[in-house]
Amino acid sequence: MSDSKTNTGRPRRKNMRAAEREKLIVEEAVRFFAESGFEGQTRELAKRMGISHAVIYRHFDSKDALIERVYDHVYLKRWNPEWEQLILDRDRPLQERLTQFYVAYADRVFDYDWVRIFVSSGLKSYGLTERYLDIIRTKIIEPAALELRESRGGPEALPPSDIPPADEIELFWGLHGAVFYIAIRKYVYNIPLEINVEATVRATVANFFEGALHVTR
């Protein structure tokens, strides 16, 4: 019989408790870093949890390793791979696709922990923000810019493997920033939002297309 299992093949309670404790550390670290930023010390995190500092390092080799798990927990696990296919679905108008994406995106990421950790990471040199924005750029921004050219057709259309000009990509970054700024106002500046977020997101995408089609022509 394996040392890690009982006769029934189930993990021993000790291992189950360890896994649960590790999960709790990650969840509490998310809240802690959202409130304190990444300059917050793991010793303070341990005190907040009522555990010894050594317990954290029993599960994570370093603070950087813990931050990496926070990134996975908060960002990667909230990313929906179906969004990538949605942007490329040419059976639907691009405006309709982007509207659906940003409504779903806002519902998924407009969250106190998500937004504040994102901003905090951008102010420090942990690279989480850059890595996440690279996902946005390669999975959403650049494909959307190509789809806009494709929807116009003619000689301006580019092969799918090509990257659109920087000024066209910047237009879509402007759209992304406009949507995300709604969350910044609420969770970073603590400004109450007296709006319907979904309706505002829909209007933001509609306004973008009304202007973008003229600019890119």
C-alpha cells in the first residue's frame, strides 16, 4: 500500500488538509494583495490568517511562487477560451461579436480583487500585468483589428497571419481601455457607479464602431 493512500485508495487526511490549507493561503493572499498591493509582506499575511510564517513557505518556495499562484487563480482561471473563437466567428458582424465579448468580460473581471491586483502588478516589476495584456493583445486585439479589415474587404484586407498596422491596433486598445476604466473608477478610485454596466459596455462598443469605421477609412 502506498504511504500516501489508505486501503480504499483515497488520499490520507493529512494530505487533504495540506491541499485545503494551500487553497486557503492562495484565496487569502488574493484578498491581502488586493488590499495591500504586492509590497505587502507574507509575514503580515500569515498573521492575518492566524498561522505561522513558516506555514506559508511550507507550501510555497518564495513570495514570487505565491504571487504566481495568485496570477493563475485570479487571471488564467477566469479566462474563457471560447472568447477567442467568438472574435473569429465571421457568421456574425464584428460589432455583435465584440459586444458579446465585452459584456461577458466585464461580468467576469469587474471584481475588487481582480482589478486592484492588476493595477498593483502594473506598478511593480512582477510582470503579471504585461503577461495578461499579452493575452489580450494576441487573442482579442490583433484578431479584432484583422477582422475589421476583413469586414471591409477589398485590397485593405490582410492575410490572417499578418499583424494590422499599429494605429489600427491602438484603436482597439482604446476600446478595451474604455471598458476597463469603468472598473478602475469603481475599484481603484472608489467612485460609486450609478450606471447599468452592461448597457454602458454595449454603448461603448457601439460608439467605438461608429467612430472606428470612419477613422480607418
